Amino acid sequence: MPTRVPTTGTAASDVALASAVLTGALDVSSGKPPEWVQLMPAGAFKPADGRPGWTLPDAQAVIGASLAAAAGGMLPMDYDHALDLAAPQGGRAPAAGWMTALEARADGIWAKVEWTDAGARAVASREYRFLSPAFLHAKDGTVTRILGAALVNRPALPQLPALAAHHGEPMNELLRKLLEALGLPETADQTTALAAVSTLKAGTGQLTALCSAAGLEASATIDQLAATITGLKTAAGQVKAIAAAAGLPEATPAEQVITAVKGLKGGASLLEQQVATLAAQVNSLVGDKHTAKVDDAIKAGKFTPAQRGDLLALASANPDLLDRMIASAPVILSPGSTDLGTRQAAEGELTAEQKAVCAAMGLSEDAFKKSLAAQKTGA
């Protein structure tokens, strides 16, 4: 048979001690008592009066059993455990509030309270500062069911928070502001809030490390960090593209890519030198070919030796025209001879073939005659 724990301040009862911390504290600034209060601590807990204590191993099971047996699904909140002490003697046991919901949290069982006007005033005026649960337990101290709770001023459980702050700004108001800043609901407990703060601290440390890695001051803004990281990503992509163009794996370190590009640049310079040399050789070969072609035409008697320079210039400027001229030019000299006199119609006159050459070369006949005269005199 479970043992009922009555609610007095003596060793025969369990009156919970409270301290001014967090959600259990009264919101003095608004004049309202807390909506949620801690009803029972988690795990093993002992009273301040020397009794061996009790254990709450399964908060959810205790909540289920408590609400199932509660009249109207609500548990009473009275004054000084009047339901356990005064009512059996015919005394009054008015309610200070009604616990309409129970919730299992990391630190124990919490209750949502709908306060009566008198109960709210009693807490707001600090006539009562602490809360004491009334519950049943087995012989081994295991809590089996919660019967209710009472407002008291001589608590026995040091684990439970106070209903009203001792002084200054109420702690639950501070918690409310903290929860709001963290983006948490007002029903969040102290453990959840502390975990969120620890996460933020870890994130701040990571942000500082990112700024350092990106070469920024620790005071850099998120936008500055994001812009820098975007630029680094773009540069990394460009390095990969350059590496691929140089025939290297994309994962090649930037230093190796730079070395490879410098090597390619040096190779390009050497290639340019080789191309220039080959071009000179080609020009030489082509020039030799033109020279041979012009000399052969002169030897064939189609042109005079004095025309050699002009013919070579024409070969460089328009080799096709030179080929056509050589093909159509008549023989004006005996092959191998430089004497034009044998083919002249009269002294000082040009033959028909010589006139044809003048026409093909775009030379005046007088200029051609002077060239012939110079050859005769050796001038």
C-alpha cells in the first residue's frame, strides 16, 4: 500500500524548499505569479528534515497516474497543506490554484497552474514564497502519484525553485528576456536555455575561426565574411580551370599550378624562337628559289643582267607575276650572252622583244636603253 506523504513542516510531511531561480520565480514586475512551477525534482531527492528521501525514476508514468486519478483532470494547490491537515478535522481548505497540466522535463515534473485571485495575490504579495508537493510513494521511496501541492513558507525540499524572487528584478523575468533573445518559448526550462547559450558560444568561436581563416578581423560582419568566402570560392574555381588547361588534376595545389604555368611560359618563349628560326630558314629557301628562277631567266636570254635586282624584288613582292613574266617573255639575247646588239634592229633602237620586256616591266624604253648602254660600257 503506497504511503501518503502529508504536507506539514514536520518530519511527518514533505514541504519543498525553494530558491530564487528562473522559471519558478514570481514575475514581480507584472504582478503575476508564474504560470509554470517545478513540482518535483528528477531522480533521488531528500528533504531538509532528515528523512531518507524519495526517488522519481519515471516522471511520465507518475504524471499519467496522477492525472488519471485527479478529479476533473486537475490537481489542487492549497495553503499550508490544508487538504491533508485541516480538512480531515473539518477545517477549511480553499484552493490557491489548480494544476491543469503536468509536464516531464529534464529536471523533473513541472505543473501549469491556474491561480485563484487569492492565490495569485498571496504569491504576488510574497505572503507565500515556496511550493510543497503532496504525493504517494512505495516503501522503497519510489514516487507513485502526485496528489497536489501547497503554498508554504517552511519548505523541506531544497531542490525546488521559489515562487517569488527575494529582491531586485525577478529571475523569471530575466529568463523570459533570455528565452526571447534565444528564440525559445517561454515554457522552456533552465537546462534548455543553458544549452542554447552554449551552442551560441560554440558558434561564436567557429565564426571567429572562420574570420581568421579568411584573413579578416574577428570583428568582421557576417556579410563581410560571406563576401570574402564567395571571392575565395571564385578564385578556387579559377585555379581549378587553369590547372585543367595546363593538363593538371583539379586538386593540384595553387603553388604547383603557378610553377607549371611559369614553365609553360618559358616553353612558349622557346617555341617562339624556334618558329622565328624556321621562318628565317623558310625565307632563305624561298629566296634561293626566286634567285635561281631569276638567274635562269637571264641565262635563257629573256632578261638582261641589269634587270636582276628588279626581278628579285618583284619575286619577293609578287612571285606569281614574276612567273607569268618569265613564261611570256621572249628571248632578247642569245642564251648566256650579255650582248644585246645582235638582236637590235638598228643602233640605238630596241627590238620588238625588248619593247615587250619594257611593257611587261613597266619601264620606259629610254630607261631600258640606258641600262643596255651601261652594260656595254661596263658602267
